[in-house]
Amino acid sequence: MARRWTNNLTLADATPQAAFWNRRRIMAGLAGSGLAAALGSQAQAELALAEQAGADQALEPNTWEEVTSYCNFYEFGTGKGDPSEYAGRMTTDPWSVAIDGMVDKPGEYSFEQILGEMTLEERIYRFRCVEAWSMVVPWQGFELADLLTLAGVQEGAKYVAFETLYRPSEMPGTAYKVLDWPYREGLRLDEAMHPLTIMATGVFGQPLPNQNGAPLRLVVPWKYGFKSIKSVVRITLTDQEPPTSWNMANPREYGFYSNVNPDVSHPRWSQASERRIGGGLFARRQPTLMFNGYEAEVAALYEGMDLSEYF
């Protein structure tokens, strides 16, 4: 199993939102605060080099407004601003997650159980998120591995499948057959158990806004954003590769793995570079990092695999 992170940050350690925007303060605090442990080795190097050069492209966190208003959540519409406009109608309390399939303790787990009785420790994670654009988000949450271990993964399980809430009365985007609802995603078990794979419960020290996947969403920082499924209501352990929404919709363009890989182009565009959100329409593009900057941490998961075939 992958090594566990030793950082001991809790929700109380979250940097106040107003302080996030001063990069010098961030850099001065990284070494002593333990936040650097949550960044991939390449991402750390990029941040340090940019700071030394006085560059403006350092990996400073995006603003609350950018993180919460520029989203993909097709259940509320296909426009980047649709989720923030319409997601407020989604009811998130009460909330439960069904955990089933190849587990020892299947059942409906309430959100309160997950965070209370299970005593899962929340930590702060500062991850890069990439699609054709990128941003840096300070999530709070816990390792998915903790939740799966509590449910009891049975021998022979190889994959973890996820499902998003499907509630047409509160989700206007589901009236359109953009995808086969409900939204589905999946990971290989070793990916799911990796300590960088988290279930996020908040951002900037506050509970997740609906448009960002309240109250519980997956975050897999070395994969493209659509793998990080929002508003999760079902987790299933299985010995078969599960169907995933974008792969079902267009398997030629969206593979099951969807790892960030600058060497494998999308059929309709290159993925060798990205544009940072917040830099303006004419912001300079920057090279996309292999595995989104977490190569040292996750490359071993794919040793011996042809990543142009398993994309």
C-alpha cells in the first residue's frame, strides 16, 4: 500500500481566506506548516523556481470567487457559471452515501456518521486541478482509503465505482441528455487507496458550496477534473472495471484512466499546455506536468502500462 501522509494539519489550521492571496506569506509558511507535503514533488519544484525567478506564474491558490464560480457540474448546466447560479436549489441535508458491493459492512452511511462516529480526521490539502485550464484549490477532507477501510474491502475487489446524486427536480441540467444520468466515475482500487486520493468536505476552511460538490466529493489530483466526481451518493466495490460517464459518452476521447499526460493529445486538441484560471483571456499558457506534477508519488501505479493505450 502507498505510504500515508504524516502531515497533522486539521481544519483549525486552514489559512484564513484573506491571507491566501499573499504569495510571499504562503512561501514563508510552507516549510514550517506542513502544507508542502500535500504538493507533488514537481509542483513544489515549479513553485520554488517561479518564486526564485520572481515569476507571476507560481502556484498560488486561486481566489474563492474563481474556485466557486468557474465550475463543471453538468447536472446544473453546461456553462461554467451555471453551477454557481443553479446549484443552490440542491438539498444536501440530510445526506447519506450507500457503500455496497464487495465490502464487509454494506449500508447507508449518513454524512454525520462519516465525519462523526467514524472519527475520520480531516486534513488540509492544497492540490492543483487541471482540465484544459488549471487552478490551485485548498481542499479539506480525508483520505478515501480511510472510508473504504472502515467499510471493509473484501478480497478480490479491484475497482471502486462512484455515483452522483440524481434529482431532476433540483437539477435543471438533467433535463438534457448531455450524459447518461446519473453521473458515474470509477478508479482502480490501488488508485482509490492512494493517500493523495481524498474525499473533500470543504474548501478554504469552509463547507463545500453546492456547486463544488457538497457535501462530499472525490478529489484525484493527478487526473483530469471530471474524474473527481461531485455530490457522491454511492460507492461500490467491484471486481469489474465500472462504466464511467464520459467514457460511455465518447470512449475515443475519454479513457477510463484520464491521467494528466501532456504526451497524449485529446483527439480534438493538444494537452501539452494549460491556461491558469485567473490570468485573463490572454494569459500565457504553461507546460502541462506529467500526472499534474505528482509523478514521483503516483507513477509507480502505472509501471509497465502503455499510457497511450490506457489513457
